[in-house]
Amino acid sequence: MRKGYLLAALLLVVSLKAQDHRGRPVRLGPNVNSSAEEIHPIISPDGKTLYFVRGGHAQNIGFRWNPRDQDAWYSKMGNDGEWGPARNMGPPINNRYHNSLAGITGDGTQAIVLNYYREGEPIESGYSWTRLSKKGWSMPIGIDIMGFSEISVGPSVSQCLSEDGKTIVFSASRNRDDTNQNLYVTFHVAGSEWSLPQPLVDLNTDDDEICPFLAADGKTLYFSSDRKGGYGDDDVYMARRLDDSWESWSEPVNLGPSVNTEGADMYYTIPASGRYAYYVSSAETGNLDIYRIELPESMRPLPVVLITGRIYNSKTKKPIETEVVYESLADGTRVGSVKSNPLTGMYQIILPSGKLYGFYANAEGMYPVSQNIDLRGLDSYREIRRDLSLTPIEQGATITLNNIFFDFDKSDLRSESKPEIDRLIALLEASPSMRVQLNGHTDNVGTVEYNRKLSENRANAVREYILTHSTVRSDRVTTKGFGFTRPVSPNDDEEGKQKNRRVEFLILSK
């Protein structure tokens, strides 16, 4: 490991020891914990829904066949900050067998469950996908992890799903003769196919490594281990990925005696804010229950932004069930996507720091109106509300190109504008008879004539890009500059002025 990483790891250890007693574990109340066993908590990114597994409870679907049956349950946090009565998730996630919600995507619309399902029946160990629709959760369908049966032969497995649903980190035995469990990672390939699991060599030892949790930043991993030097049976540790691979990690750090006890401490899960951790411990009652603890800064994941909003038709105001794509505007690469809730149109995106992002919703027959957010200087967790209105593609519609960027007082397009204009090009090439007018607008700083000319030049810059990078005929794209004569927001502050500095396109004919 390079010297810089060793120094960072050493400083992290010192910082953790200095802050060991910042938070004290709090056992969740009787609406979550019961006389039965509560394990494998999964907290939603916004911290308002807690999923968990309840074992040996009389209301479990399979209880009458097996008193030790396990089912997936959930609890919602009320406006008073208290957890409401837990509810059984019901069929098809729960049935007469051992059930567990093994992971759920950040948008809450897709999940993996324990067991490999075929035609509605769990036929072997593994995982299956289920998706949320207007009718509820779909029947689980098995996912195919290459070589999974060769390594997952231990008495139990534990796992986590990344926020974007593309990565599973799980614990398993290395071979049939090995009773210990180590950490592995597998990646979604296509359809139901997942890659050959690779061991997390930097984190694994000859002891157990179990109960992984990958934080919202996609880099910070928490897990439990009974390795030497701990405080009890199983302690919680933290490590960070040091690059974009999964082969280089910081030295795992024990989270200290404020979290770890003489008993078993495991199943860490943390909302996007990173402020609290939920986990399982047997220290207080001798029974496995769910606890919450406030984390000091040094124990928290890297900062992210949680973006939520509603997707709706700009004309009818009705919610839309669709995909939201987010991309890096610097190079136009697609970073990921989420689904909006089929009933409410609500969506949720988690974005880590370090990039200028664009995001937009797609729906057939509508133009993907976009938004952008600059996280290159993000140093703390934030929550942002951004509703996305989709405009039907029809004659007379005016649509704002939000992700068009110019330097101050200039009309030269910045490179970050490329993905946005490329989407307009795709629309024009798919609709050979469509004609549009690009309308430029400014704020109210400067004279009328100066701003009219600046807005016209900016519209012309977009037109020039379209004609240079496509087969679109020049007579199909015209321009007009309106200066500051058509504001969409008061010019009282910088936020209002920014909204007025825009380029739109008007569909003249379809």
C-alpha cells in the first residue's frame, strides 16, 4: 500500500479512538423490536423506511410450518421521528420458506430477495429480483451469478445491494471444506446475468467477514468480523475503496467500543446522510435486536446529495412512471438511472461528490427536460427537491434546454453542453419534418440592444453545433434573440437571473 494511504489509515484510527464515545447505541422501540429475532436491517436512503427480517414471529407466513420461519418486514418513520408499527411485506416476497429482503435499490422500486426462484418457487440458494409496479411487488425471478454455487456453500450468507442495483457484495465460504466466510463482489452484466464473484482480498482474513454494507457513496464498506483484536464475538469494521477498482482498499478500522460490544454486532446499514447507523446487537437483551447510533464524522461515508422529486406531465400535471437518467456532463457518459414510483411519480437519485451532473426523465412522446447540479465542491450531505415536468412533443410546445452552458457574457458553448444538444439532435433526426426555432434569453444586466444581441448569438451557437454535428438541414432550425424581455423569474437575485439566462426551442411544425 502506498505511503499516502498508510498515513490516511493511521490518521483515521487516531481520529476514531479520539471520538469513541461520541454516540451511544439506542435500542429501537417495540414497534420494531419484539420478543422474536430482528436481523438484517436495510434503511432507505432518506432514512424514513426501515426494512428488516423477523424470525420466529407468530405472524410470519410460514410460522405454522416452521416456528423459526423468517419473513421480511418494514416500518415507516412518522412525522414525530418515531417508528410506526412494523408490517409484514406479505406475498410474493414472503411465503412458507425462510425469506429476506436482501437489498433494495436507492429509488425503492427494485429489490433482491434471498433464494433462487423459478416459477414462483425457491429451488436453491441464491438471489432473485423483484420489481415494484402499480399492483405491488412482482414474483421474484432468479438471477444467475456465474460460479455462485461453487463458493456459497456455508451455513448462511449475508449481502448488500448497491444503490444503483448494479453491484452485490456478499459473504460466503471459499470452498466446501471451509467453515469461515469471506467477502465477494459480483456485478450485473445483462438481463439476469451477473459476473463471476471476485474476493475482496484486501479485506478478507482467515476469520469470518460477514454482513457487508456498501454506503451511498459507493466507496465506503462496513462489515463484521471476528478477527483478532476486536471487542467481542463479531465487531463492525469500516474500509474505503481507494480507486475505481474493487481490488484496493484502506486498512479496515474497528469502529470502537461505542459500537462494538462483547456480543455479536453486525448488519450495519446507513442512510444517505451518514449521520446514523442501524445495526444488530445481542448485548442488551441477549436477543438479536436493531439499534441506532449517531456516528462521528470520521465514521461516516463520503458526502452525497439526495435528490428527490416528482415526474409529471406539464400539461395534465399527472404523475409519470418512467426512467430518470443521470450523466457526467464533462464527458457525456451515462452514470446510472433510476425508476420513478409507478403510483406517485416520485423519484430519488443519490449522487456522490466530484462531478457536474445532468439528469433527465424519459417518456415516450415527450421531450426529456433536464436538470443539472454541480457537486465538484461538495463537502457535506445535502437534500434537494427537483421536480421534473415532461412536455409532450407537439406543435407550439416550448421546451427549455437547461443544460446549455456559456461563460459569463460570452456566446461560446462550453463542452458540458454537448449531451443536452445531442438529445435535441436525436429528436430532429428521428422527426425529419420537424422544424424548430431556438430562442435565446438573458437576465436584465446591460442594455436592451446588448442583451438582444447576446441572446441571439447564444441561440446561433446552439444552431451551429446542431448543423455541424448532424444531418439536419439548415432550413429546419431558425433562431431568435429576446434579450431580457421574456423573464421566467424575477431578476432580484442570482438564482432568478440564472433561470432567465436560457435557450429554448419552439416546435414550429412536427
